[in-house]
Amino acid sequence: MARAALEPAVDQAALLEFLLRIGDNALILGHRVSEWCGHAPALEEDIALANTALDLIGQTQLWLGLAGEVEGKGRSADDLAYLRDGYDFRNILLVERPNGDFGKTLMRQFLFDAWHYLLLKALKGSTETRIAEIAEKAFKEVSYHLDRSRDLVIRLGDGTAESHSRMQAALDDLWPYTGEMFAADAVDAALAEAGVIAEPQSLKPGWDEIVTEAFTEGTLKKPADGYMHKGGRRGVHTEHLGFILSEMQFLQRAYPGATW
């Protein structure tokens, strides 16, 4: 598909911020999921998680590549991934949470997938052609991610007493990090007004429907909404991101400019 130029009337600073947010979400979660490679409880799950990580890193390349173009400073997707410090990252806190056990990884994936699916579905109608094109491609991958994570959350939730207790504990632990997905600021308002993105809060009813249905089937109790952790979208992160970056960025930091 031919690439169309981004509409110059859109606030470019806001557009860059959004692209970093969506790109960083895919990058950090992709790295987290990749940590399971060779360690999953079954060969099929090992391969499935590796494929999910590869999909997310592929999406990162597209989103951060476009971010570099919008920024106009000659930085590539690799530059943005490997040469920024923690406070420059804009991912939500949910995706940097430690993997924990297999159930916790799947629950984090499901909570994110349900939101990611709705986000990309809305972005397919973006007034910015390049964003709509990337969303169209990523949506196919994320549709599969959601089908898989939803199925496993239901099966483990309604499985043995052990699997049920682990899935409920994972849900209770991760729920306070879900509110940030629907938080909005001036960046979101400017882009929503221009038709580039949907209002973040508009995705909440659909997300609630997806997760509530899965929890009911999986005999899991949906936690009550309360205090929600936030800050990642503006560069305020937990200590976990620092450990991720120290591993992910090691080569470029130790050998600047290294290439294959």
C-alpha cells in the first residue's frame, strides 16, 4: 500500500507523543513476553508466546519508525528503542509489570489485548492515512492475540483449584494498572478533535464487555474499581522499566553504533 504524507494541520508534537506511547507499549510488552522463550510450560505455548512477542516488536518498528519521521531529527525506530532513557519512554505501567507465573503473564496479556484490539479497530478509521494503514496490519495480529489470551484465561480460570486461584490472584494484582489505558490528557484531546484517534474513555465500555464476559466464563471475580496507578504515559515509571532497559539496550550502550 502506498504511503501517504501525514496531514500537516495535525499538531505534530501531539502526534509524536501518541506514536511514542503506542510504540513503547508494543516494545516493552514484546520484550516482556520474549522473556518466556525457552521457559514456557509447554512447547506449543513457548512458540505461541514467541510469536506474540515477534508481532509486537514488528508493530514497534512501524510505530516508532513513523515517530522518527514525525520528529524530523533523523532518528530511526532502533534509535528510539535503544538510545532513550527511562523517563523518555511513554508506555503504560501495565506492560512493564514482571511476568510472574504463566497465569499472570496471560492475564496481563488479556487485559492489554482487549484494549489493544479496540484501540487498533478505532485507529483503522484515523484521518491520518499512515496510522490507519499500520492499524489495519496490526489489527489482524492483535485479533489473534486476543482470541488466544481470552481462551486461556477462561480455561485456567475455570480449570483446577490451583489454576483458578493463580488466575484470580493475577487479576487482583494487575487490575489497578488497567485504568491508565483509558486516561486522557491534552495530547489525546487534540488528536481526537482532529479525528486521528478515538477518545480513550470511549474504549472503556467495549473493554468492560470483553473482560467481564471472559471473567464470567472463567468463574473469576472482577475486582472493584479503585485507585489506579498511572504515570507511564508521561514518563514516570516503576523500577521494573529500568531493569528491562538495562538488558534490552545493553549492546547499543556498550558498543555505540554497532551494526550486524
